[in-house]
Amino acid sequence: MSSQRITESQVLDALRSVMDPDLHRDIVSLNFVRNLKIDGTVVSFDVNLTTPACPVKDRLREQSRQAVLSAVPGVTDVRVNMTAEVRRPTVPQAMQIKGVRNIVAVGSGKGGVGKSTVATNLAASLARSGAKVGLLDADIYGPTIPIMMRSSRPAEPLANQTIQPGEAFGVKLMSMGYLSPGDQPLIWRGPMAHKALQQTLLTTNWGELDYLIVDLPPGTGDVHLTLVQTVPVTGAVIVSTPQDVGLQISMKTLRMFQQTKVHLFGILENMSYYVCPHCGGRDEIFGHGGAAEASRALGVPFLGEVPLDRAIREHADDGVPVVIAEPESASAKALDAAAGALAQQVSIQAWKNVPLTIVEE
Amino acid sequence: MASVDEARVTPAEIRKKGGERITIRWGDAHESVFGARYLRGRCPCAQCVSETTGVRMVHEAHVAPDVTVGGANLVGNYALHFDFSDGHTTGIFAFDYLRRICPCDVCSGGPA
């Protein structure tokens, strides 16, 4: 029996040695340590991270445990409970979508790089990690989210001029595809597209969301401008194939985000390589390392490579993202890792963002 | 985000003094003070700068001396929008444009 009582400040001092690897500050000054309880020789506390998808969660848990065990005399057991609370970057109140903490745009330079497939899997993966996630299909002319995320309850307009989003795999969904179903095309000029996106952004009952993923149409057009002018986009992900021609065009989308001061979370390389289902051999159909090289050159994080895999396509056609349908597959793990890397970048950005408002003097 | 060039065109603080002036303190600590008429005469919209030739059509000299800024709003993360008292509302003033037209003695106004 230890003669001296263990104090809270001893435990907190010990925990000051545990650093968050992304924010470069210790977990005590970041105010991550909550609910500290000392029961005799047993210490318990929560470590409240900035995202449930944190890739270093287990490492931080173990470091916190060891720090207290080794630095505070008399402690026999340390119980660490990992929790998460996604922070909202500081932006002017009037422009926020109520309840939505972070808006993440997913764009690409050209069509057919698997942007919607990536967006649905990122959304489903983040939701599975415990985050509250919404997915807005901003591809007004070719909405594919209703096909790729089979929802038992589609979105529907309510009497009070708002839209109730659909839901699938814990992700709230909104798409033009719900409002113009079947094979009916939307034949709209720019101003109509602009209005439609504004309405779906602002009048959908998103509720509380940690992440709203916005699946953009390919390229740089009306919809992109509307998005960046209507709401403060926390940041953007560029989906690219390894092919250089694909990358050169991705650059245009990247420059558009830079010009409109949308932070770049990183580049995600889709269709990185093909694994032959017969021999297991890896074939780099579109070349290798293009996107990783480009992100290095641009100083933008590389969020990972996702293989060209029949299973991803088949599950998407079935309406179930591969991270849900086959969570143990290599493709699902690649997408989960990308979602974790993205969540990490969002957390960093949420801390760095400076508040910008117009102050009356 | 941390680069010097970025800081130059990223506002740290935006202040509005009634309808008469907008002050921006930039990420590099430089401060720009824009009068309402100065801004109205440098509106970058397609009505004030010809879409086909790029030649400025509306100059400060064309603007009423007593014009004021009724409202000022942020546009996404990259620009400001003003409601001028003469009814003109179509300009989107990107931050890098505002920095280019800083009227202080050092920057000397930039393009009029």
C-alpha cells in the first residue's frame, strides 16, 4: 500500500509527455484528457481525440498507459478509454450549414477515375469508425450515389420546404438522383444547377455531422464554383489515376481549389494496380507512382493507393461499398487507410484554421 | 498554408468602418485600408471590366463621391463581396486581387 495518495496533477504531468504526432502538442495542453478518476491505486481517464478514424489511436492509448505507469509511483493499473469529438474549424457562423462540422469535397480532373466509388467508400468507412457522416452527390447530371449506396429510405422533400436525406450504412445521403429518378435526364443550364446545389446543401436536414463528403462532378465548372462560394469548404481530396495524362488534368482541379483558397487534404490514387484473380500477379496497368510523385512535388499529402479490383466495382454495382461488403479484403483496407489519412488531415486543418470574420469597427 | 506568398494574400483580420472603409490586416502583418469609392471604382465584375476586351469600363471617376459599402460578406474562403450604395452588387473581390490593389504608399495602388 502506497503511503502517499496519487494526485491528479501527478497523472497530468505524466501525460504531458504524450504527444499527438500530427498536432505536435501534448495531449494535456490539447485538452484531450477527460474524466480523470483516481480510485486508490487505479487511474482511469478518457483520451478524447479529434476523429474516431484516428490512425494512431492504439499507439496513443498505449503511450498514455505507459506514461502514467512509469512516472507516477504507486499506480497499479491504468484504464484508458479512447473517445472522439470531431472539431469544427472556425468559420463565420452565417455561412455554416447548421450542425455540419467539416465539408470535404471530392474532385477529379476528368470523369471515370472512380471518384464516386472512392467518395462512397470514404463515407462508409468514416461512418463505420463511429463518425457522423453525410454524403452529397453534387454530380447533378450523372448522379450515381443512389446506385452505389443502396438506401432503404431514399431522400424525400418534406412539407416545410426541407429535404429529409436518405440513409445507408450509417451515412446520410442526398442526390439529385432521388429527385429525378429512373432514366429521366436533367437538362439544365448553369443557373439551374447552381440553384439545385445550393438547395440540396442548405435545405437538407443533415442534422449533426462530423463530415459532409461532397462528391463533385468531374472537372472545374459551375457546381464547383457554387460549392466554394456557398459554404466554407474545409478542404478537398483529388482522386486521380496513376496515368500522367490523368494527373495533368487533375492539376487543373487542384489549381481551382488553390485559387479559391480551399485547403487540399491530398491526392488519392485510384486504380493504382491490378491484381490478377488467376495468378495473383500485380500489373500496373496505368504505370506506377504518378500520384505519389505529384503530391511530393506539390507538397500535398498522398492519401494512398486503391487497387483496380473487380470486387470494388461489383459491390458498388450492388449498392454496397466494398469497405462494408468485404471489410477484410485488401481493397477495403486500402480505402479504410485512406479514410483514416483523410480524417487525420481534417483534424490538423481544424486546429490550424484561423477565424475569419468581418468585424464592424 | 505556411508559405510567405500565401500569408501575403490571406487576411488575418477584416474590419468594416460603417459604410466608408474596409481594412484588411494580412497574414504578413501588412495593413490595407480601402475607401468605399476606391473599391467601387476597381470592381472586377464583368459589367465594370469588359468581358471581351478586358478593358476597364467603370473607373473611380465615374462613381458618385458619396458611395458607401452597405454590406460586406465573405465568399467561401477566398474573396469578399460588397453591396455598394449605388445598387452595384456583382463584384467578387478575391483576396489576392485586394492585395494587388492595396492603396498604401508602399504598394501605391496597383492597377486602377
